[in-house]
Amino acid sequence: MKAVIVFLLALVVALPSGAQTASAASGSQTATQAGTPGSAGAVPAGSPEIVQSDSAVGPDDVLSLTVFDVPELTRQLRVGTDGNIRVPLLKKKINVNGMLPGEIENAIADELKAEGILVDPVVSVAVLEYHSRPVSVVGAVRLPVTFQAMPNTHLLDAITRAGGLTENAGSDIIVTHAITTPDGKSTLINQRIPANKLLIDADDSVNIPLHGGEEVRVPEAGRVYVIGDVRHPGAIGVHDTTGNLTVLKAIAMSDGFDGFAKKKKAYIFRREGSPDQDGVFVDVQKILDRKIPDVTLQANDILYIPDNTGKRVTLRAIEATIGLGSAAAAAAIYTHP
């Protein structure tokens, strides 16, 4: 009899412990199920890839809207040209122009509550496509292109998308973008980036970020035109602005004087000068004898080598003779690499 009583007491003590264990196990299983991916309101598999971004949206951008536990509201939305989106069930349009995805989430949630549609909505917004952040790359590039600036887009990315610079590219890359002045007005500014510093020196300080709305221009290199009594008259590209192209180099790149050249003389005509100018005299012989320094040439200069008659000409006569109505026309004579 005593043995039976002891057994019953032991059973009573053991039961609560077992129930507690079962309850804990049940709670653990419930928590695991609640955290399982694929709960109601998630974006269905196979949906477009989301652009991870904390950047502001604008007209024509495509957004992914998810309202958890309300699959009827989960869909893609395109921002209108006026910056508004229309969410199903909402009477009021929501202007999202210039907003971050997180701010759009709050705006939609507030409006769902204000119109009495949901008590405590959980809203998620992500950017699927950008169409409001164009960057244009034009000029002396292999593939002029316009693309949408994604987060963390830089100038080097833009040049790469355009296939790199051509052999006629100048020494600078010009980036035009808008800034807001202290009085609230928007104005365009040009930022000049040395191409060698970006592409050869890999200087990160000039690899500026692009946010959309910029125009990247790569001007062609300026030219110096060598005419008169040289073996190969024509246009020579000036690929830098460091003063490397001089009178002697230009003559050498034109394969030197021909047999009738008056080797002691040359004339430099500046295109911004008077059409009737006689040119700036250069004593080539003294340069060769190292009595005076070589003369630096500028883009669009005309270097004229007279023949042995020493006949003088004017800029107007040169342009009329060789058809130099514009600087680019001289390339028709002969273009040096």
C-alpha cells in the first residue's frame, strides 16, 4: 500500500514538468514557423530584380510596392511625369518625386491609415528601374551613350560604358551638371577633368560621382595647321595643353622642310587675330642654333613656312588659298596622327 502511494505522488510531481516541456516545444515550433520565409505579402518568386538603392526617385521610375498581408496591393508602380503614383484603393495620388524609398513607404502607410483602409499597414517600397537619372556621354568617345545612373556610379563608369576615348580625344573631360544656388535657383556648371589624371594616374579625386542629369563631353583635341614648304603640310593634333607642341616639333612631324623652303623663317598665325595679320615672325635658324628658345604653338594656330622667295602672306590669303573657312577644314589637306 505504501508503495502505491509513493508511485502516485511521483506521478503527480512529474506531470507539470512534462506539460511545460511540451508547451515549450510547441512554442519553439510556432516561432520557427512564423519566421519561415514566404509569409503572406512577400514579393512572389520570379519578380523583377530590385535595385538596391537609397537614392531619390523621379518621373518614369518603376517601383515595387508590397503591403504585407494585403496581396491585393502588392504590385509594380510607375512614377508619373508629374511625380505622382496612384495606389489601388486610395483616392488621393501621392507625390513621390525626390523621395527616398523609405519616405515613400511612410507616405503610403500614412495615407492608408488616413483613408481608413488599414489600421497599421506594413509597407515596403523598392526601386525596380530608374528612368529619371540619365547620364549622356558624347564627343570623342567610341560609343556615345545615354544610360541611367545607378547608385555608386562614377565618371570612370560613364567613360567605360562609352567604350573609352578615341585617338582624337583632347586632354580634358567636361562634366556639365546642375547645382542649386543659395537663392534656390538651378544653374548649370562645367567641371573640367584632366583625362590623363583619371585614366592613367587613376586619381580617385577626379573620379567624381554621377547622380543623373549630367552630360559628359569629351572634346576633340585642338589642331595646329602646318602649311607652306614642308614635305607633308596638314593638321597636327594637340593632345595636351602642357606646351609640348613647338615650332620645331611641328616641322619635324611634317617631315621637315622641302627643297624650296626658306629655312630661317616661319610665321605663326593666330585664328583669333585680325584676318589681315602678317603673322608672328619666328627665326627658325636661331632656334636650331639654340640661340633662342623654341616657340610653343596653341590649338588652331597656323604655322606657315615661306618658300625661298620670302613672299609674305596674310591670314586671309592663307584661308582663301587652302579653304580654311573653319579650323576643321584644314584636316582635308593631310592629318597627322
